Amino acid sequence: MLEKLGIVLKKATDKIANAIFLDKNLVDSIVRDLQRALIEADVNIQLVKQLSDKIKKAAFDERIKGIEKKEHIIKLLHDELVSILGERKQLKLKKTQNKIMLLGLYGAGKTTTIAKLGNYYAKRGNKVALVGLDVHRPAAKEQLIQLGKKNNLAVFVDMDENNAIKTWKKFEKSKELKEYNLLLIDTAGRHNLDKELVSEIKSLGKDVKPTETILVMPADIGQAAKQQAEDFKKALDISGVIITRMDSTAKGGGSLTACAETNAPVYFITTGEKINDIEEFIPESFLSRLLGMGDLTTLIEKIRSVTGEKEQEEIQKKMEAGKISLEDVIEQVKSMNQLGGLDKIRSLIPGLGKAKIPENALESQQAKIAKWEHIIKSMTKEEKEDADIFEKQPSRIARVAKGAGVNNTDVKSLLKQYKMLKDLIQSGMGDMSQGMSPQQMQKLMKKFGKKKFMKF
């Protein structure tokens, strides 16, 4: 997302840091590059001009000298960019039942976002239910049911009722709904924010009494997000925004800054089609990622979205004790695939975004994973927990291969990948809490050999 902007920002900070003298030509060149990149990212021209003026003013301020001036300009650039992205505002759940009502126009991705948000909070120990009150869009109820089934989320819809308020009143009385501490409520959309939609949402709001009312809108509308956020805020008093499709557009900068201008805080952004492609929007972390400095906070949150907190604690204990089993490693590969693979998360890991990594490294293929799992099922408990036993007793390989209906080569391939991943986890991943330099990551990759590393 916004990759070109990130490259330009990184080059700008490098130019400032490495310059012997900050003369007018260099400053003008840096400012021009920044202006072009920010405008292409659809950031408001007035905001771009204000940033440019502040950088020029700081560069030619005679009171600030030498290295101190360069540090001052880099800090100014960082702080101003964070400022135009808006302040961080967390969506905090109350101890009582939370009712979050999501609004949005057609095509914003509201229903799929509800499922992503439901999965996000369910993995963090909440009891979540999805409530379908979109009674107008064809197949909206069926879509919500399918998303709920696929992701183990409870869904409440009435296939026969075509009145949203009547549907809510029916569910509100049920004892079952009271068991959930978080209700995510899907509402009707329109092509435009017309009087009919405003009236329906206002009436529904009086009955539901939501703890949060969130607008869902796509990133590709760019600066038009400002008007949409203002209209919804004025008509329906939204408390925050979720921006979807941040992975597919260069206009995401316009959507983010537009929301900041209207004081409509961005709670989350979505970055893909998979259920885990949602993350809390943290301006400082977002900028850090653009600058190639990684974002471990978001990475940790993404891992929790895939595995859940309890499962992650268990695997962490095993990793620290050096007792990683074959099944544990396969689960980690599957989790990586759910996160979107290394290409999806490399920008989140300090140093990894700039390191030269074999193309498609650590990307798993479903057929290969299925074959691995089949092989593991043919192993004894002892073999699963201590794969080193195959080196001591190679005859076991033939027995496992026969039981799984595969070749000896397939079993050997699995054991090889297991050993490499185990070494990677124990040698490298443990240092990520402190960050790995590109050189460290490159050295680690070289250790395993580019040609053989996770070759499928």
C-alpha cells in the first residue's frame, strides 16, 4: 500500500541525513519529490503546501546549525506526516454488552468487514455475534451466514422478515443474544446517503442504542472520503471509520488524511480479501512501515488474529524450550499463509523489507501442506515430537512413506523443511523483538542457501 510514497519518503530522509550542506537546490529537490509523491497518494494539496513551507522554513532557519538542523528537519517531516494522518483512537470495548453498528454505501465492503472485525475480536477472547439488519440488498443475509459459518462466528438473521427494526426487536428479546459481549450489526446501504437511509439508520439507532456507530468506506474514493465522512458524521453522528481496500489503491493517503481533517478517527484499515487482512490504524506505525522501518506492533496483532492468544503463548513456550514438533512447524507455515505469506508481512518486520529474500520464500501451497499433514498422520507420536529420530533410524522414512502413500523423497523433503524452519525460528525470529538489520537477515537467509530455501 502507498509503496511509491514510502520509497520517496525514505529517499528524502536519506538525502537530508547524508547531505554535507543543505543548500537551496537540495531542499527544493527534496520538497518537489515529496510534493509529487503526496499528491499522487491523493493527499490534500493544501496539506502538501503547508508541509512544504514548514520544511523550507526549517532548512533555512539560521538559528539551527549543522547536524542539529538535519535532525530537526527529519523529525519535523515525521511529526507533520503523523499529524496529517490523524491521531490514534482505539476502539475500546466496555465491560457490558457492546453493540457496534456499521454503516456504509454500496460497494464499501461492509459485510465482509463485519466478518473480519468479528474474527479479530473473537481471537482476542471475546464472544462475538454478527447481526444481519440489511433487509434491502439481495443475498446480504445469506452472505453474512456464509461468512459466519466459514469463520466460526455466530450469526443472527431472519430470512423472512424485511423490516430491520422488527428484526432487531425479535433478536433483542432472545436470551441467546444476551450471551455475547460483542454484537456487530450489519445495516442497509444505498448508492448515496439519501433521506430514506438516514431515516432508517436513525430509527434503528434509537432502538439498538449502539455503543459505537462506525462508517465503512473504501480507500479508492480518495479525497471524496472527506465529504462522505462529514455527511455521515452530521446526519448519523458516526464515532469512527474503517477504511477498506487499502492494498489496492494509491489513493489511500487521501482517505486517511480526509478522515483526519473531519475529526472522524480511523479505527481500522483492511488490506486484502482474507479474513485476517484487518489491522488497527496506528499513524506512527503506519508511517514507520512506509519508511521501511517495520511495524512489530501490527505484526504481533496479526499473529494473534490467526492463532489466538492462548495458542500463541503455547507455541512461544515451546520455542523458548527448543521443543518444536513437526506439527507445530506445519501450523506456523499455515499461519504464515493465512497472514498472506512473507510478501504480505515483510514490511512489518524491521530490516526484512529491504533485505534481498528469495522470491516467494516461505510461501506455502495448499497441496504441499495437505501432503505434509498426510505424512505426519502416518508417524508415531515419538516421531512427530522428535523428528531427529529419522536421522538416527533412516528405515523409519520408508515406513512412513508407505503409510502415507508417498515417495521417500516426499518424507525427506518434509524433514528438510522442518529442520530449516526450526532453525529459522530459533536462530532468527527470537531476535525480532529487538529488530534485525538487513545485514543480519541477509546473513540468516544466506545460511540456508537461496536456492534451497523453502523450495516448493
